[in-house]
Amino acid sequence: MPCLTVTGISGLPNDLAMAGNVIYKDMTMRCSMRLPPTLAWEKANEILKEKLTQTSSDSFGAKLEYTLVD
């Protein structure tokens, strides 16, 4: 089954006492995605990049950069 797994996050506070439900500047996430064998990775990459980088009214001005890592 396809799934998305977050394998790492940087840019969050190291101390739970400093954590909050806010958007932190310069966060970085690394994710791994398992694809079904019938879906070409190039197509999945195109769809994911489009969905994650499109701007919307509920993104509060946040800008997301998407980089494919082998």
C-alpha cells in the first residue's frame, strides 16, 4: 500500500517547554513515499510537488520549497 513517512524534521525547538502550535521559520522535513508499482515515480513526483507548492488562502503566506532526493 502507498504511504508517506516523515523520516526527519529540523527547525523545531529542542526543548518541549519551548514548543508551541505555531509555524516555525525555516523548518525542513525529509519524507519517504512508498508508491504502488502501477504508478511511475516521475508522475507521483510531479503531483506531489504541485500539491505541496501551490499557494492557497489557508497557507498564511508560508512558502514551501520541494526538492526530490534520490
